Amino acid sequence: MGNTIEATGLELSYGSTRALAGVDLAAPEGTVLGVLGPNGAGKTTAVRVLATLLRADAGSARVCGHDVATEPHRVRELIGLTGQYASVDEDLTGRQNLG
């Protein structure tokens, strides 16, 4: 079994603000990955890099075996992404919103 998500040494800065400083992570196939941290820790930035919405300044990332920098179209064909507050009904569970 391989990794669905692999990131090594991800770095990204906005001017003098360093949003990602060498992020490494892996999510084995068939698992759920939770990314926790305080506001400003880079969680959303890392997800945006993995979803091909942002390009990292350094490091590498693969999703479902495809490089997010060189194969963004293929990554986008394979994933879905929604924000925390983009649900149909905020009283429904995540599973109910997807159903």
C-alpha cells in the first residue's frame, strides 16, 4: 500500500511572512489525515498547495501519485476540496452534506 498524499520540505512565503517552513507529511492509502494547529500555522496554505491552488516555493508534493507542480490538471481530476463553511446546511454532518 502506498501513500495517497506525500509532501517533503514544502516551503512558501508571502513577502517576508513564511507560511510553510519545510512541511513534511504523508497519508497512506485508505487513511484519514487530520492536520491540527493554531491559526496561522500554515494548515490552509498546505492544503492549497496539495490541491494545486498555490505553488510552493520549495519542496515537493504528490497526490495519488501525481506531482502537484507538474501535473496539476491530473491532481484536480482526482480530488475534491471544499471549505469548512461551504456546506449545504450547517446543521447537517459532513457525511450528510456529501450525500
